[in-house]
Amino acid sequence: MIKESRKSRFRQWKGEAGMSNIGANEKGITKCDTINSDRIQSCIYTIRGLQVMLDSDLAELYRIEVKALNQAVRRNIERFPVEFMFQLTDDEHNFLRSQFVTLETKKSLRSQIVTSNQRGGRRYLPYVFTEQGVAMISAVLKS
């Protein structure tokens, strides 16, 4: 039996994830939207040698608030071992923030992570999810 490499499985997952996204509108009615695979690819970062997605990016893809996504994870924490998700350290968060600021300057993109000095913005370090964590989020949000 040929063992499939992790990278090829991840590429396959990205392709599947890029096909469609099921989200709920304000009334809870689900609808299917096509998501560009480039959009998914732009949300994948390599942190600690793992390819992960930020909680804020996943919340945006699922059209829910970050608070609601993290609350669903907390309610089902037994389904999210450390291999599925982890919280960024201060250094990792600051590095990502600096990367977003650089992108914002170069491409005029709006950053999701850079926090304001006034009210609003993040008050905690973000969570990131591996491929398995993203799949589990999908299952948790559908239930």
C-alpha cells in the first residue's frame, strides 16, 4: 500500500475546501457559495512547521463572528486536541501582525489582525487550526 504524503493530502483538502462553502445568514438559513481557491490559499500560514488557518479567517469563510466560532470550539473542546488547534504566542502573533502591515502597505489590503488603539480589535491571542481542526470545525458548526 502506498502511503500518501501529508502535503498531497493537504493540497487535496485545499482543493476540496475551495469548491464551496456552506454558511448561514442572519436568519440561520444555509446557502452554498463558491469560494475561490486562491482566497483559501491566502488564508493558509505555516506556523511551527504546520500549515494552519486563523480563527478570524475561518469565521469569515463560514460567515460567523470569531466569537461564535471560538465559543463553538470551547463547547466541543474534547474534539479539538492539540494536534488540531493551538493558540499563538505573543511572538508568533506579532510576527503575523507585522506581515499583515507589510502587505497592507504594499498592496493596500485591509488587515484582519492589526488591532486598533481604540475600542474593538482582539483582546486575546488568536487560535489557529490545522487541516484536521478545520475539518472538525466544519463538523461542529454543522451540528
